[in-house]
Amino acid sequence: MRKDTGQIFRIEDYRASDYAIPRTALSFQLSAEATTVTAELDIERRDGVAADAPLVLDGDELSLASILIDGEEPDASAYEATPQRLTIARPPRGKTFRLTLVTRLDPAHNSSLMGLYLSNGVYCTQCEPEGFRRITYFIDRPDMLSVYTVRIEAEKGAAPILLSNGNPVESGDLEGGRHYALWHDPFPKPSYLFALVAGDLALLSDEFTTASGRKVDLGIYVEHGKRDRAAYAMDALKRSMKWDEEVFGLEYDLDVFNIVAVSDFNMGAMENKGLNVFNDKYVLADESTATDADFANIEAIIAHEYFHNWTGNRITCRDWFQLCLKEGLTVFRDHEFSADQRSRAVKRIAEVRTLRAHQFPEDQGPLAHPVRPRRYREINNFYTATVYEKGSEVVRMIRTILGADDFRKGMGLYISRHDGEAATIEDFLKAFEDASGQDLSQFALWYHQAGTPNLTITTAHDAEAGEFRMEIEQSVPPTPSESRKRLMHIPLAFGLVDEDGNDIVPTEIDGATVENGIVHVRKRKQSVRFRGIPKRPALSLNRGFSAPITLSIEQRSDDLLFLARKDSDLVARWQALNTVFTESLIQGFRAVRGQKPPQFGEGLIRATAEIADDDSLEAAFRALALTLPAEADIAREIGSQIDPDAIHVARESLAGKIATDNTDVFSRLYDSLDNGEAFNPDAASAGRRALRNVLLDYLAASDDEPGRAARQFETATNMTDKAAALAVLAHRFPGHDRTVAALAEFEGQYAADPLVLDKWFQIQATAPTADAVERVETLTRHPGFSIRNPNRVRALIGTFSTMNQTGFHRADGAGYRFFARSVLEIEKRNPQVAARLATALRSWRSLEPTRQAAAREALLEIAAPADLSSDLRDIVERTLA
């Protein structure tokens, strides 16, 4: 466990290292409990650095077995080795020298899953952000670019597959049943991109021919018996490679590209150069074990890690403050890929929902930080929705502001300028400024300033003058360490919609800069006047979610429902209906708190039926439009004095009202969508299943018996429909004989398949029952649960704490107490996973007083141990501050 030193790292303190390491040669003698690593490092003093400058290398729980400097063993007084650092006080006075280090590792007992560890008998590494220092002493920072050659030796029977970065050079057998493989990566890379995998794995192989005619060998390595379940991932990889060539002109650069799927992994996947290591959750899929959401995630994450080859690997980060330079940019690229593979509007709505569910609360709470943080205590804790999702939105806004052509030129210029370098956000923005001739200095605040901007908008219409006026006021709320905010450049897409749903083209526009349907908001207050508008239009705002902002505007429900039916922008249509849902649910919450029955407008109920029955709309869009805001989303909009039980009652009341009043329409549609077609993971088929399962949940809300859901569970021919039916049974008919039987049947059928069993854990963890805490605690003792496996932990404890609002936030505090005990137990083995779990309490101050006090007690309990890891202490102390 990494010791918490309390050190704060600040972006302004950055300076280049005194020494470079242009060449790194590693040799691994693999053994489960006694691996030997020999590192041969060519050290080069940088120009201008004093000859007596000490060389300081990073370590983390390392044991140094031997050291040679230029082939000779130095005097013991010439260096100091601790588990955390190796210091050579007086290096050789020449410009270059060779340092040879031998360290010994224990992969079998490395439960942190950082550095070199064993996962089900497979040796695996994870080095981002600072895991390489758990393998050997090194200047372990992103701007330390080195060319790597790696020799791996292991018992052939136990590890017939030996993989590392780059291209294979040679391999062969050795005495004693051992063998070796030699790999060389010709492209300089930082240590966080180093990878090694060794074990007994099945291989799915294929090949790809690049645009220039080079053949690339592709391999996906998985556990034996699961090879066929990697076929979709291979197809996604080949589509990703082709798309990146066509859209960005970026061609793959090595002779091989390998993916390895492992079951113990802290993250989703890792983009190591030429050897991507994946959580098997994001590789393995077939219709009987994976849902449509799993297929979509595999497609997106395979693409994301491949796209890193250029935006992250060939061009990497100067320091960890620039993390969004690779992650936000690459998320934007994988979003665009998925939009081109599927439905652009549906994909965009899904992105907006994710942003609001995860990033907006982060921006509004104690863990708020800019897209490019200015300081950190533990970098592991900044792999956040702000860096990834908001970082992607910032790149999207650059394209919106510049236009597609200049954006493409800017990307090309950035790649050509900085290939082979460790770059900064300033380098990135400068490329777009030079390509377009535009000044992005004000826009750059999106990278430097935390918080979600708000636009307050008022409107007026003068029928006699034929003029429509829009007044805009910008504000950015204070966040921790930032009470005063500077004004942002916000691209606000809009439309003026007439009574037939058509966009009105004004004869003249005065006021703020308006270009191609975008108002460029740069000042605190701006006014826009549209002439040639004889009738008051419906105002459609933030079309396509052109900026990650909130809006404050007086709009009647009738106007919003009109936009939900008529707006030409599908994202705006979804947003309009979602806004009415949210406002109705907040009113329902207040009624419940006032001990009154919630009331809901008939116009909203009719609109849901009309949208559900409109077959001119994609089924996937209709499924999203009909999905009520999650209870956590409603809580975020209420903002304070949150009572999760009242929110749950209000949401269930609205679902029941919609279901009861629209039973005939929903039943007919549900039956019509069961066409008996063979399973296909394509977007259209997935959309039909999504709509049918949304309808199933509504119909169950008005059913007294679980017959319909039970029949779907029993007859389902794919995991999407089976898991959806099981969720409806567990959530709406808990304890019923047919629910108990279905849960037992699912458990028995999939007990040997951990990824599918995760779904069983998730479904029960999210069931909003009075005994949810006790049920989840009991499940932690299930034979299929392992507190050592991040997927199991996230499926049960992570899902419970983030998606079961009534259970986790139970008024007696039992959910918080269970959570605190669990986090502390997990932290002993895996501080990263524990720290990420702990963010579930980031909004504790928004709860009503009783729950707020109980949540605080849980946080104090987590913070109490003196030996708490730096990962977890950082999160808890910032949450309590």
C-alpha cells in the first residue's frame, strides 16, 4: 500500500527531469512468488544540468537485489535504496552511463493490481499512472520517453504465451522446460505504457490491411473456452482501425496489435502500445451472456483504447495534469466512432445522460476540479468524469466553434507537430488557433476552471414589430478553492420553431455573435434580436447539447411538450420531455414531503403515449424518451434537503400513472415488438429490445401479478431480454414465488460465469426494498462474490451505493455503516477500488439532516485509521472538507 505523505503536486512546479532514459532493456524471470526483473537503463544527463546533480529514481514497495553502474558494483555509500526511492548521489561525470538494476517481485500476492500481478494464473501488468515503479526503479513520469526492449522467460507449460509491447523479435525454448520471447517497441514511450502478459490463453487471430497496404496481425487472447465470445471485439477492432484511417487519416504503425482480456483489472482497459490489456467484461460477448449495453460498451472501449495509439501513445502527456489531453480527446473520438456506427442522436442522448449523472454532481460537490487539475495529492483519484466526459465535451465545443473543416485541420496540425512528444493543453489549443486563425484564449477557461456554467434566459416577442428578443446572462457557481469565476465562451445552439415544427429563418439578427444556429456567449449579459418573426416561436435551446451547461428559463409545460413532439433536433426533443418529467417529479416530491398525493398533468401522460406510438422515430430514441429520470438525477435537481424515500414514491407514482393510463397502447406495442427475429447486436435490433423492455417495466408498474415479466424471463432467447425481465421481477415483485424461482434459476444457470453472475448481483443490489442493506450484506458472503475482484465489488457494493438510493440512503444509516465497513475492508487489498467507491458519498451535504449526520459519521469512520492509503484518504478528506 502506498504511504500517504500528504504531498501536494502543483502544475506550476513542473520542470523537466535532470536525466533522460533514451533506452530501456528489461529482462523478466517470471515466477509466481519470486519474479526477478533486470533493468538495463541508459542514463543521459540533460544539457545544462550540473555534473554532480543526483539521480533519483521512483520506487513503490521495491526490493533492490543488486546495482551496477557502467558494469561495476558501486560502493554502498554511493547510493541509497528504499522501497520508495533509489538515489545515486554522485553519478558518473560523463554525459551518459549505464545503470543495471535487479529487483524481486511477488506477483501472486500483489492484490493492488498495479505493477506486475497474477490474475487467474496469468501474469499481467498495469502501469498507469504510476505502476511501473512497482516493477523497477525508474523516472516514472509521462515525459520520460524511452525505447523499450523486453525479454520474458517463464515455464512453457504454465505460460506458453509471452507478450509485451511492440513487435516480436525472436523466441525459443530453454533448458528445464522454460522458454523465452524478445519484444522491441521502436517508438519511444513513457513507462506507464509498458505492458507484459504471460500465461496459458486461447487466441482469436485475424489481420488488417492498412490504407498504405501494410498487413497487421491482430490477436485477442482470452481464457480457454471463451474464444468465440471475442468475435465481436475483433470486429469492433477492425472497424475502429478503418474508421481512424478514414476520419482522421491515422494509420496503425506496428506489425502486430494484441488485446488480452483478464478477469482482475482495476479499470475498463489500458492502451499499452501494441498490447492493450482489457477487463474481460469489455471483450467477451455473445447473445446468451451479454446484453445490448455490453455489446455497445465493447465496441466503444475497444475503439477508445485503439484510438489512443495516436492520441495518448504517439503523442502522450507532458505530466499527469494534462491527463485530459489523451483521455478527453480520445473519449470524443470514440463517441464519434460510435455515433457513426449506430444512431448519432441516440448516442448523443446517452452521452448527455452519462454526463449529467456523473460529471454534473462532481462539478457541484466537494470533489470538483477543472478538466485540467492544477493540483493533486493522489493522481489515481483524477481518472474522473470531469477529465473524461467533460474533457470530451470541451473537444466537441472546439469543433462546434471552428466548424468541421478547421477542426480536422487543427487535429492534423496537432498530430504532425507533436508526434513523438509529451504535449500540453496549450500545444493542443495552439494547433487549432493556427489552423483556423481564431483566438481560443477565452475558450481555454473550459480546461482551467471548475464548475458547470449556467445560462439564465428570458424572452419577449413583439408581434407588431415582428421581433423576438432573447436575453442571456452567464454565471459559473463557486467550487472548492474557486469562489470567483471568469466568464466563459459558450457555444449555444438554438432554434426558433413555428407551430408546424419547422425552424424559422429570421430576416435579420442583431446583438451577440450568431453563426450557423450558434449564439457565441462570451459576456455576462448578451442580447439577441431576431427580426421577421410575426408569431411567437417555441425556443429550442442547447440543441445537440452544444455545451455542458445548465439552463434557467421560464418555459411552460405545454411549450416543452410541443418541442418534445415537434422539434427537428432529436436531442432537444428528448431534453424537452425529460425536463417536463423532472419538473413533474420535483413537484411530486414536494407533495409527498407535504403528505399529499402527487398529481401529474394529463398532457404529459398523453405525450408519452404519442411518442411511444410514433413509429417514425427510432425505437432506441423512444426507449430513451420514455425512461424517467433516475432518482439520483432528481435529487441533483432538487439540490438540498434530499429525502430519497420521497423521491422514490414520487417516481413510482408517475410511472404507475403513465402505465395505467396508457396500458392499451403499451401492451399493443410490447406485443408487436416480439417478432421472433434471430438475435442481432446491430443498433436497430437493440433499439427494439430496449423499447420493449422499457414498456415491460411500465406495464409491470400497473400489474398486480408478475405473469408478463415471468413469461419473458422464461422464453427469452438472449441475455438482454432475460436480464431485463429478471430486473422487473426483482424490483417490482420482490419476494413473489416466481421472482424467487427466477433468481434461483438464473444463479444456477450462470454460477460458473462470473461476468453473467455480476448481472445477478447488480439486479439484486438495485432492488429498492426495505431490506436492501441486509440483502446486499448477505450477498457479500455468496460463494460467487470475491472482495478481491474489482468487477464483483463494483457489481454489488458499487451498484448498491450509486444506484439504490432508498437502500443506500436508508434513514437509519444502516446503508452507510455497511458501506464504510466494506470500503475499509477493500482498501486493505486494493486502495484504488476503495477510493473510487468512496465517491458515492460526495453529495452527502445535500441530504436532509438525519441522513446527513449518518453519512458524515460513515465518512469519519472511513477516515479514522492512521494507516489509510493515500488514495482513500485523499477522497475522504476532500469530501469532508
